[in-house]
Amino acid sequence: MKDTINQCTPASSAVYGLGLIGAAIYFISGATGFWMGVLGFLKAIVWPVFLVLAAQFESWILPGAVLTAVPFGILGALIFNWLRGLNNDVYFQIGLLVLIGLGAKNAVLRVAFAVDLRKQGLSIMDATIQ
């Protein structure tokens, strides 16, 4: 693939060129398996959730606040479970799913409340603090 790109691109083309983007980079570099699974997860789960939240909030930035709140909750639960030496059994996994749902709901409600306060005329800092 790299040889084909080098043949199609003239040596004097400092401005124009061919390159690989997206999943093609992973195929060329040989990074299959785990990273392709991560890329598939992002496409299948995170991107549709982001789009739904963007439609709900009518903003491209606010869904980021919701999507960053959930991983921190998961990380805290995993660290606490590891520190306590507890098992990763089915009860923990169900509790983790409940935590994901409650964390997402809490984040959505907080962002929606802050947006309402902003529409009432409060500053960004005051809306965030309240």
C-alpha cells in the first residue's frame, strides 16, 4: 500500500499527497485486535449516544460533559472494588450497570439544569455552581 502511494505521488508534490485516515491506518500498521475493537466500540456505542445527546441539548459541546461523567464513575467503582479486594461477580457487574445508568441520568439532569439557568441570564460560572 505504501509503495502504491509513493508511486502515485510525484516527488515534487510538497502540497499535495495521498494519505490514510481512519481504520486504514490501523490496518497498515498491523494494529488489529484490541484497537480495532476499541474503534468498533466507539462507532457502535459512543457515537450514537453523542448524537442523541447533541440533538437533545442542541449543542455539540454539552454532550461531552455527560459522556465524561460516566467513565469517572466506572473508574471509581473499579478502583474501590480492587482496593477492597472484592470479587468481580455478577452482583458487582449488575451494580456497575446501575451505576452507569444513574451516573448518566445525573449528568444529563445537571447539564439540562445548567442550560436552563444560562437561558435565564446567569453567567456560565453561576449556572455551573448552582
